[in-house]
Amino acid sequence: MHKIIIKFYEWLNHFYIKLKPTQALMFGFLSYAIIGIIFLSLPFSRTNHVNLLDNIFNVVSAISTTGLTTISVADNYTFFGQLVFVVLFQLGGIGYMTVSSFIILARGKELSPIRLGILKAEFTLPQGFDIKVFVRQIVIFSLIIESLGVLFLWFEFRAAGIHNALWSAIFHCVSAFATAGFSLNNNSLESFSDNTVVNMTIGILAYIGAIGFIVLQDAWLSIRHRSAHYITLTSKIILLVTLVVFLVGTPLLFFFEPSIQTISPYNRFLAAAFQIITASSTAGFNTIPISGLTGASLAILILSMIIGASPSGTGGGIKTTSISSLYSILASVVRGKCKITFWGHEVPVARLYTAVASTTLYMSILGVGVYLLCLTQPFNFLEIFFETASALGTVGLSMGITGNLNIFGKIAITLLMFIGRVGPLTFGLSMFQKQIDDDTIKKSDLAV
């Protein structure tokens, strides 16, 4: 047995060496999913029988930090099973190889060229960022931010009489920061729709995770050196686009969504703001029933989900930086300018190419997914479009059809969630690109 394990390890190591970074990234998340499926298939992980397809669906949802589930996590999985979910969406949120790379660096060892290549393929970093420093800060920032969130939610959950309030706080905090959207409540956070502390804590955690570790590092350096000079253009663009989505989406829900017009103005603002935050950050929690929203409100949420989070963050979507690149192309063409600029800076051609390619591929996959599900599922177009956008954007919001998908629907949504986490462009590169070098990775916007 010992020799067999050694031979398997040698074969696996040889297999990874031959892979391109984008391929290794894809297979890395796939290996996490397989391990998760094995753990959740153990008898002591479940309180009820869960078939293999539902386990696969839920594990991929966790590792992709989506949050769509075919069955209730609280009702069908034991504490151990729930712990497996927490580990999965924590690893899925901070990235493949991040934790292991942090351990290697903490032991004073250097990262291998292969590992560095995979990390560069996974994280989109502006020039001047040290990937080794960045990895350390990802883990440290995550632990600090999540620990603070646990304290706030623990007090609120305990006051609300939530069973095992501390575990529930840990589960929801990790889920929020990883923008996973998993909840131990079958109605997500609808029971806390008027709780300011819970709404703000979950919303802030989701936003911090979504805007990405680039912004966090810039903010830390600015505070440490007491200078705004350390805020890079990338961080400014991320914050600007995130703010625009919030300022546009929140008033539209506040004023025009009928289902929240009967509650107080403050609670109405809380509900509208929270849904825009969790849609645009791709966190996927909800405090109001999504199935009860009008078509206009659902359209706003769909657009927010498609735009999504930011590079090197825990969320999905097209990404805020790609949206800014597309806007800069539009604005420059309309004004008749030859150079493509944004905020007074010329946008590199490589970034423009990547933004156009990733958006085109993203929308193509979304279109194919919607078409196939319309062919095979007994739901109306809006329900299917919303579910597909939520899956590919790794959001997790649903109009209530997830548990009623047939076998083909579950398989299709599972594939969409996986592609959404790896990143459509990264997935495409791993499938079709013959070779990729470090310079290409450095210049591209392989946002995952």
C-alpha cells in the first residue's frame, strides 16, 4: 500500500508539472470538489439520505462560493457536514493553493515556480505587487475580518435565540466573507430583515470579500504609511464601479419594488441596500423573498449579478475592472478618440483585449446555459434566466426553483457554477490555449 501511495503521488506530481497554470488551477478546484464529495458522502456527515447528485451539486456550490442548494444544509447535514461546507467555501473564497502557500512561506521556504505560476494565473495583480506578500496578507486579513464579524453576529444571534449561536455566527461570517451565500436558515436571512447589525455585518463582510484583497492591501499600506499615495488606480476603479452599482440599484428597489412599500422607510432602505449588496458582491443572501419581486427588480438584480465583484476577491461575475474597460471603449469611441482612456489614464491594450474576450465568453456561456435550461426545465424564462445568471455569477440567489431542477438541470447548473468560480476566460484558456507564459498572465485580467 505504501508503494502504491508513493507511485500515485509521483504520477500526480508529474501530471501537475505538465499542466499549464490555468489548467492546474481548474484541476485544483476540481480536486477540492472531489475531496468534499467524499467527505459529505460519509454516513456521519448526513442526518438524512442525500443522493450523490445532490452532494455533487452542493459541494460545487460551496467550492465555487455560490450558495445554491438543492436541499437544506441545516436539515440534512450534521455538524461535521456543515464544517466541511465551511472549509470548502473558505478555500473556494481565498483561492486554490493560498492556504498551502501561506504554510510554506510561514515555514521560511520558497514557493516553487509552478506554484507561483498558478498563483499568478489565479490572482490579477497590478505591477509592483509581490505575490508572496499578497498571499500572506490574504490569510491574515481573512482571519481578522471574519473574527470581528463573528463577534457581532454572535451577540445578535444569541439575543435572537438562535440555536448554537456561536457556530451559526462562524458559519454565516465565513459564508459572507467568501461571498458563498450559504445559510443555516432555510429562509436565508429573512428573519433578520429589520436587524441593522446583522444586515450591516453581513453586507460589510460581503463587500470586503467582493472588492478583493488588492483594495485591502492598498488600504492597509495607506493607513500604515499615512498616505493615499498607496491607493492604486485598480483599487480606485473597483471602489468607483462598486459604488455606482450601489447608488443606482438601491434607489430603484427602494422606490419601485411593491413588496417592500408597506414597511417603514428605514427598513425599506435596509432591504433594498442589502439585496443590491448581496447581488453585486455575489454573496447571495436575501432578507426578502426573491420570488416575490417584480420583473423590474429582478432585472436590476440580474444586472448586478452579471457585473459582479472584483479581481482577486471572493466573488464572481464579469468583474468591475472589465466593466470599466468596456465603458472606456464605449466612451472613447462615442467621443471620437483614438486612445482608450479611463479616469485620465490610457487603458493598456492587453487589458482591453482581455475585458472584451472575458465578457464575450461570459455572455456566450450565459446564453447557452439559458437556452439549454429552457429546453429541459418546466419553469418560465425569467426564473431560468435568473437561476442561470446566479449560477454563472456564483451568486446563489434563486426564485425557488433550485430544488425542483431535474437531473439535466442540476448537472447544467453545477457546470455553470464551476465555470463561474474558475472564471470563464481561465476555463477557456485551460481548454484551448496551447501555451501561456508568465508575461501573458501578468498582463491579462484572469479574474476568478
